[in-house]
Amino acid sequence: MEEVRGRTFTGGEKVPADGRSFVDCNFESASLVYAGGAHPTIEGCTFGQSGWRFEGPALRTVQFLQMIRNSPGGERFIDDLFEPGKFIGE
């Protein structure tokens, strides 16, 4: 896993997140891009006007979860799926 340490990301920069470890980074006006690869890790980072952007398989998964949530009974299903402390594995 590639480690990125102590960097500041600004100016609308798109930061690939798949398979990367971010330590003590500052995300100001940046987009973290996750495309469904190895999960990134984030430790000691700060976030300003930044957010996540999903692409490829990750985007399709988010869209699928949105579709479920917007269907009858879906909100309860999604709430249960994302209950704190609950993890899903293979």
C-alpha cells in the first residue's frame, strides 16, 4: 500500500484513494476518488471543503445502495446495514 504522509491537497485536486494510506494529510478543496479497489486508510487527516468522488464499481455500488434506500422499506434496511460496529465481510 502506498503511503502518503503530511501532504496538503488543494485547488480542486482529484486524489486517487484506492490502495493508498493517508497519514497526517490536509484535504482542502480536494476530492478523494475511490473506484472500488483496495480500501484506503486515513489516519490523522483533516478535511476542509473536500469530499468523496466514486467511480467505476464503487460508483455502481453507491448507486445501488441509493436505489435500495429509496424503495419501500429500504431506509430501515440501509440503517441496519450501516449500524455502528457492524461489519460485513466475505
